[in-house]
Amino acid sequence: MKSWPMHKALISGIGVVSAIGVGRAAFADALWQGRSNFGVMRRPGRQSAESAFLGAEIAALPALRNGRGQPYRKLSLSTHAALATADEAWADAGLAALDPQRVGLVLGGSNLQQRAALLALDPVRDQPWYTPPHYAASYCDSDIAAWCAEHLGLQGPVWTAGAASASGLLAVVEAARAVLSGELDACIAVGGLSDLSHLECQAFRSLGAMGSANYADQPQRACRPFDTARDGFIYGEACAALVVESVESAQRRGASAYMAINGWSAVSDASRQPHPSQQGEMRAVGQALAHAGWRASEIDYVNPHGSGSPLGDETELAALRASGLGDAWINTTKSLAGHGLTAAGALETVALALQMREQRLHPCANLEQPIGSARWVPAQGSPARIGKALKLSMGFGGINIAMCFQHPSQFN
């Protein structure tokens, strides 16, 4: 068995549902093929009478293991997605062998069920006394985390962590903190499915954050991070889970790992505005590299936030260059899967893990005229040596998170 350095955290299991693939095998196949699934969204509550918002929706969620009985038939989309991904990651890591009191879960995201709330409350708007009693618990994001705990029998700490579009990566950070402190042997980080209603879609569009109708007749071309013709993010339903486990626990079980977590940083710009900050992003990158004990020149691959925001992409590319990361490979998972908002950081960390394991980079879609020079992954993808990688996630409210990952073959 591989000899791993102690006092590091590992990723020992992953699970994913997305509009381009349900389950890690289907998701990986979509990445390698450069497949997207954008169109006019059709899910009930996603459009007003006048709208035709573009996005990517999950065709069908998988049946849940042992998911029988009346309560399971009333699951919200966000809850079902969290259960499916946490269950897949749990089985992938083989966590059934661990003491359930030593396993926890962090659900990344807040206000995850906006569309579900709209559909539940609209029929009783004029007769509020008919509001379903279960709404008192189910509207809380913590109810999704509690569902996961009950389904998997988790008895360690189970809670939520909100950081807007950086929530998924924050969940991985908090899971790593819990494991490295010795509080837990393993912790499942879930990037929750942000289930938007047409009201949130309209607000994002009015704010200038969501892409326009410029590509209404060619929706597969609408999502174009870092391209000169980008005009905002394109939403994509997604949920992802990663098992963060201590080296000691993995060694005891003889478990394998996708990659190690070597360092991170989560910092604020001291601003509640949606605007990005180059200084804040550079501070997160610099602190994460220092935490890992790495130089910027050692990074082989960067999975950026890359939302497709005109200002956000310019700012992020400038921050990467100024941080000395101009020679690292860059691609954009959002160009294929869309922006999962609260799920994005976790989904893209799963994509990073799959690419690191296969030593292969997925293509960038719609990157026809990049906004600047960088080592962009070509349209057909590329084999690559990926020993050390960096993941970035940013969120409204001045949130910047960077995290460093390492291939198992590079452990000292």
C-alpha cells in the first residue's frame, strides 16, 4: 500500500448529479466528450409567462438506495440530489466500515429550495391556513443535511455552510478542517443544488449576472467563460459530494484516494457587493499556496471560477497572471455543465479529481476568442501531467476561496 504523509486530508470518494451526467462515470464521459446540455429551461416554476431563460436541467435523478416509503416520495429536487450524491460518494469511499459517530457532513449552500417554496406556497397564497405543515421544517436548508444524516446513519456533526457561489468549495474546506482537527475520521462535503425559480433568474438577469438572450436560437453557444462574446453565467442544475478523510483512517482501511488536500484560504473583501476583487482573489491564492508550501510555478492546472461574467472573468484572469500562474493549464467546467451556483465549487472539484486521476484535461466549450493569453486547454481536450492543482471559487459578498490539491503519486 502507498505510504502517505500523516496529518493530511484525502479525497476518498465522490458523487455527482448534473445536467451533463448523473453519476461520476456519466459525468466523466461528458467531460471527456466536451458535451453540454443547454436549452430553454422547462422545469415547473423556472419561467414566467414572458421569459425563456436558458440553462441546463437534469433529465432524471437516480432511484435512492433504500429510498422507500412515503417521505421519500415527497423529496424536493435539492434534497433528492443531495441524497443521491452523498450516497454515491459514501459507497465510493466505503464509509460503511467507519464508526458513524466519527463521520460528519457539511452541506454547502443557503436558500437552496426557492423554486420548491414558490410551488408549495403559490396555491395557498390566498388561504395561508392550508400551508402544508411539513413546510415548517423543509424550507430550512438544514433539513437537507438532516435527510442525508438519516439516510446514511451519520452521527458526527452535520450542518450547513453558506458562501453564495463559493459554498460548494467552502464545504470542502470545512470538512477538511473537521478531519484535520481530529474531530472526525471522515466528513462528506456536499455542494447543494440551488433550485432557482423564475424570480431568482429574473433578478440575476436584471443585475447583469445571468447571460442574456443573445444566443436564444443557439443555446449550446450561450455559456462561454473567458470568451470575448460572454455576457453572463448560464445556470446549470448540479449537486456534488466529496468524502474528505484523514490519512490515518484511509490507511487503516486500505482505502485509495483521488487526491490530497494540501492547503486552502477563504478570505473576504470586506464588501457585500457582487463585484469581484483582484486583490481579494490574489490574497486567497497566495495564502493557499503558502498553506501548501508550494510556489506558483509548481501548479500544473487551475480550475478557475470562470462564470462567464464580463467583469468577473477579466478580474480572475488578471489575478491568476499576477499570482504567477500564467503557465498553468486552464479550462472551464462551467462551459460544459453551466453554473451550479452553490454546487459549483464542489462539482468543479469533482471534475478536478477526475482529471487528476486520468491525467487528462477536459475541453473548454465556446472559447473561440479568449479575452487574453493563457495556457487554455484546446477544444478537443488534452492529456496532461497534473501533479499539483488549484481550485478557485468566488461568491457574491466579497468571498474568495482557493484550495490546493495533489496527485497521490506525488506524496512525499
